[in-house]
Amino acid sequence: MIPSVNDMGDDTHGLLKYLYGPGKAEEHIDPHLVAAWDNLAPDPGRNADRKAALRALQILLDQPVMALPETERPAEHVWHLSVRAAPEDPILTDEQWADIARRMVSATGIAPEGDDAACRWAAVRHADDHIHIVATVVRHDGRQARIRRDGARAQAEARKIEIDYDLRRVNTGDGTAAKRPSSAERHKANRQGKERAPREELRETVRRAAAGVASEEEFFDRLAAAGLLVDTRAAPSGDLLGYKVALSDDRNEDQEPIYYSGSTLAADLSLPRIRERWANNASEPGRDAATDRSSGSDPISPSDARRQAATASWQAVLVIDQGEDGQISGLIAAGGEVLDALAKTSALNTRRELRDAAFVFERATRSHIRAERQHARDLRKAARDLVQGGPALGRVEDGATTAMLIDMVFFLVTATAQWHAMKGHAQQAAAARQAAEHLRAAYQAAAPMYLGVMRDRGRRMSLPLQRKQTAYLRRAVPELAEQVLAEPGWYALASTLADVERAGHDPAALLAEAAERRELGTADSISDVLVWRLRRMADLPADASATPPTPEKHTTAPSRRGHTRTATPSRTPGPGTEGTREHRR
């Protein structure tokens, strides 16, 4: 059950008229009163003269406000709370909604139970799944209601109601979430046919602009390049104090842009908090113009950027498993930057799912544990390289390394969900799990083409060579061998084992090491997991259709026709990823 405290207002009649009206899209069905401060309060929904009843209800609600001298009346006296059930919840009766309304006004301080001088209020139902509570905040004794932290108190009461009515349990918040769009912002977005409210769209755009950014100049250049209107605030000395952004098509009644400050979008998007990111980069030992790509060094390719991001993500996973809280929090925040950069540079076939993954994972990057960002330089550099490398077209090595990186980021996100759950961060854990679902979908769009090539190669191998790979499997992981051999992905693993040997490695030894890296019991396809692990560990091309590289050490391995073949050196080190289905997601 979700209670939402809306912005205070000054027009009781206007709000009642909307609630008892047809709605913006005729969505209000049978609007009627389910409860009020007085059992004799008029119900416009059950009155033949709705207009007169509406005016009468408004006058009664406003009576304590109007009884005050005009100079003592609050500028905004209308309080509005909506309470919505989950889609899977049973349809509640009017009597049940009435009880919920009384509990909400009592918990929030509008009308504490047993307080005869409490505020006046009315609960209106115009749909099966929610009610609206309207109240005026002046009590009968002339004092204003104590409604500080009304949102938090409404949430706490909702958790009790969920238990009492056996409704879906909503994760408890901790006050670190970014501010949600107001009802007015949501309605405006709906009228304009936009998927997200301006506040959400701006937060996503600013977050992407901040991914891996190295300076103020670069940050503001990215904001401008994204099409945002940017206004900065400077001290008399000329030093920047803050900034605000607006969408070019989001304007008020006077056709002026509606600006949002960075801190309003999210606490970690304020200018001081963003500065912390590049401040840590600047203090990195050995970092100078020669190693900073912003200084004009050779550009990095999309595939190389993805390989390096996979390496950084894997190292972050190891730290999340056993690091300290501040260090882990910093890595999770930087992991969000990698996901933002990946979404920004993704190909069309994965763009939507990656964008949605980044959007929901943003909630998992913030908790009360302050991020120690100095431990996340590699991840932030990976995010920067992804942006600098530019968009991947989703083909050959670019596309294959995208699949590998999605797979590894999935594992990072899964580790994040586990850590948050262990810490009791319910909303963050849920957000990470939701992001993992989007990553799984993105992986399934990106990976089959490349796994299919490896499977075809495995099927075409001669029987003696297939038996050889089977022997490696049985030697390395005897307890998993039969399960792997029964999977469709076995042929991809067999061809990868052949590539591993061709590159000069011991296939059985490397496979045993890959299997030990993390448990495999929850994997949907163990063979897929091991394929990506091996290709990462052996520095194999992600795209198996590429010409096999020549190894640095001239080792020999039997070819399919019984001859020896000279192995070739591997390419630039590029890790693969853990299988997307390593953990049930």
C-alpha cells in the first residue's frame, strides 16, 4: 500500500471538484465519500445536486480556516493524501477504505484518535484501488495541525495496514530516495504523452552526464550536449556554487523554462557531491595528462572500453563480497556510473533494457552509508572510457564485448542486491533486483548470436576433438560434468576449451579455476557461465568468429585433422564475464 502526501494547496473547492469529476482521462468512476470527520458530511457523489453538495462540503471543510482572522490564516491550508493498493491486492470495500482513511489521518496528525478539536477531513473513492483524503490543517481550536513528517508516519501506518489486511508488503524506505514527481508533474507528463515526468527525465540525463566525468567543464559540456538548458550560480569571486537544469519544452504558464537544481533532482547530483568524484580522480597516484584520455591521448575503442569495464566490474564484485561498508557503497555508486555509461553508448537491440536498468538501479546507489569514492577509481575510469569510446554498433567484437560486459554488470548488480539485503536496505535491494531483470533481458538480446557461433563450432568439431574436451571437463569438474554435457551450451564450452588450448593454456586447469570462482548451483546454464569465465580468463576474443590469435609462446595443439597447429598470441587483455544466469534472477 502506497500513501503519497501531495503538495499543500489553497483551493479546497478546486481539489474536491477534481476528485468528484471525471478525471483527466475519464478514469474517475463513481466518485463518492467513504469517510469524513463527521458522519453527516454531505457526499456530492450521492447527492442529486452534486454542484451544491460540493460547495457545501468545501464550506464545511474550510470553516475552521475562515473562522481565523484573515491575517492569521495559513497561505496554504489544504492537505491532500492519496492511498493506493497494489495491483495484486484484493478489492477493498468502502468500509475497509473508511477504516484505512481514519487510521491515516490519525497517524499523520490530521485527526488523532480521540481528539475532538482535530482537523476536518474527507476521504473520496473514485476507483477500486485507491482513495484520496482531503483535509484543512486548521483545527477546531484555531491551532494548526502538527503534521511534520506526515509522509514518514503515513508510510509507517501503511506497513501496519498491510499486515492487518493481508496486503502486499511494500519495502520500507529510509529517507535516501530521490524526491518523486508531484501529482501535478505526473498529470502534466501524462497530458503531454511523456513516459516520465520532467524531474525524472532530468535526473536520468544529469546522472548520465556525470558518469565518469573528470571536470566541471566536461560536466557542463555534457549537459549542454544532451540538450538541457543550464543555469549556473556563482559567488562574487566567480567560483561556481551550484547549477540548475531544465528541459527546453518544459515551461510554465509564462512560457519560462522550469528549472530544477541538481540537489533537488537527487542529493548526490548537487555540484559539491559531483565534485567529489573528480576530486578523487585527481588525487589518484600516477594520474596525469599522459594517462588521462581527456588530455588528447589516443581514443579507446568501444570493445576495449567494454573489456576494461568488465575487468573493473569483476574486481568490484570481489570487494563487495568482503570489503568494508564505505568502500562497498562507493563501488556500488560507481557501478551505477558504469551502467549509466553503458546505457548511453548501447546499441539499439539493448538500449531500452539497459536504460531501464540504469534508471531503477539509481535507487540502489544511495543509502545512509556514505560512499568512499577513492576506492572506486577503476570503475569510474571504466565509465569514462565507455563514454569516450562512444556507441557500440552491436556487431562483431563490439557486440560480443557488450554481451560480456552486460553479463558482468549483472553479476555486480546481483552482488549489490545481496549486500543491501544483508544490511536491511529493503528498497535498495529491491531496486538492484529489478535492475538485474532488465540486464537479463538485455543480455538475452545481445548474447545468443555469439554463443550460437561457439555452439556451431563445437558441433562441427571432430569426434576425437569433442572427446578430448569432454575429458578436460570430467577432469576439471567431475561433479558437474554430466549436467554440463546435457546442456545445449556444452558445444559452446567445448569450442571455447579448444580455443583456450590453442591460446597456450591448460584447459582443464583453467576450467577448474573458473568453476571455483563462485558457486554454480543456481545457474540455469552452467556451460554458459563457464564459457564467459574462460574467455575472460584466457584473454580470448569475445567474438569467436574472429580469426584465432597467434600466441606469444609457440605451443602446439592437435588440429581437427590430426596435424599440429601453431597457437597465436592473444589479443589485448580483455576479460569476459560471469554467466548471466549464475544466480537465479
